[in-house]
Amino acid sequence: MSSETANAPVVIKKYANRRLYNTASSVYVTLDDLARMVRENVDFVVYDAKTNEDLTRQILTQIIFEEESRGEALLPVQFLRQLIGFYGGPVQSMVPSYLEMSLDAFARQQEQMRGQLQKAFGATPGAGLIDEAVKRNVALFNEAMKAWPGFGAMAAVKPAPPPPEPRPDEDPLAEMRRQMDQMRDQLDKLSRS
């Protein structure tokens, strides 16, 4: 197999009966299978089997819709409203690259946090690594929101008070879960503003 073929995205064909066919593995797949491929960093493209039109964007959007309708809500309502408001507006062409850049920065922060957590398991609980990562992520998110009109109002919401220091006998994962719950609450408050 050539290196060009190894790096080529998997081709998925969508048929008129709405079935999706993975041409690399020669099997029919579901949206759940495609979502798993995304999580596993398997690059794919989706083409209409008859017209060869690129349907990748529509299929990825459909996967997001399915995840959101299962109660796996990730996108705050206010964010969705603002995103819809950008369609047809003067900044529409800039929004995709801005969102990509913001998500890349967020992913890098999350990767750094994972690395810090791995180091922290050898350290005593409450070493502050999680707190630092959470603060950096919230600050990054707030800065990103200030950069766009309309998002600035969301960024003006006062941040939640700092969490209390964990007790020495407390499990570091329990502390991380507690902080993630606080972040979810804060994002919910931001989405309602």
C-alpha cells in the first residue's frame, strides 16, 4: 500500500435508500459507526453514490443532531442561536476558521490537562494541576467569546467562585468530576444569558 493511499480518507457512499457504505471495509455503516470513526481520528468523506456530490458536512451535522437528540447536549442553546444568526451575515465567511482555531486551541489545552493529570496521579491529591487547567480553559473560552460581537455579552457573566481546596483524603478523579460539573453549570448559565 502506498503512503498516499494510507493517508487518503475512507470513502463512504450514501445510497438513495439512505444507507451508508464504507468502501474501505466493504460493509454498510451507521451514523454511530461514523461517530466512532471521528472519535478514533479516522478521516472519511461521504459522497452521494449516484451524483458523487460531497455530503460530508451534512453527515457530520446529522451526527451532531443525533448526539444532541440523545440527551448528549454539548452545544448551548444561546450558542446555537448566535451561530444561526451568522448565516448570511457579514462575518459568515470568517466564522468557520474562527471556530476551527478556537476548537484547536481548546483541544491543545485538553491534551495538556491529560498530560498533567497523568503526572498528578503520582503526586498528592489537590496539587492544583486540575485547577490551573480549568482556569486556563475558562479564560481561553472567555477571551474567544469577547472576540465576536454578540458573544461579548456571554463573556461578561461573572465566573463561578473558585472551588474549595480538596481534602487530602479526597479522590483526585472525584475532584475532577466535581469541577467538570461546575464547568457544565457555568456553561449552562452562559447559554441562558
